[in-house]
Amino acid sequence: MQVPSMLQRTQDNPLLAIAALYGLDVVAQTLKSINAFEITYNGHVLHSKLKSGKFPQPGELIASLKQIKEREQRRPADKSS
């Protein structure tokens, strides 16, 4: 029975196989720890954990939402239909 080439390479160079597994684990752990998300309203970003690196404070979200709603109310509605 012939051994698949990938398995043969792993057996020939176990250090390379271990390094590849370690590299994949590092990538997986990094992706798990990011927990990136964005909170949006009407297409406007209220908070981005990816950019700030922290969780939003409720007061910050409320202030951002108020600013956006005020801007939307000041802007005349497009009634070109």
C-alpha cells in the first residue's frame, strides 16, 4: 500500500509538521481573541471594537446615536419621487 505524499512528508520532516500546526494554532487563537464587531445605526458606525480595541460604554453609544439622529433631522428629506 502506498503512503500519501503529504503523510510521507510529515514523517520525513516532523519538525515542519509541528511548526505548521503551531502556526495554525497561533492564527486561530488570534482570531478568537479579537472578538471584533461594529454597532451601526442607519448605515452610520456608532462603535467599532476593531478600531477602538475596547467595548463601548453605554453613554458613548447614546451620545453617538443622538448626534446622528440630530444630523438626520437637520438634513431635509429627499422627496424627489
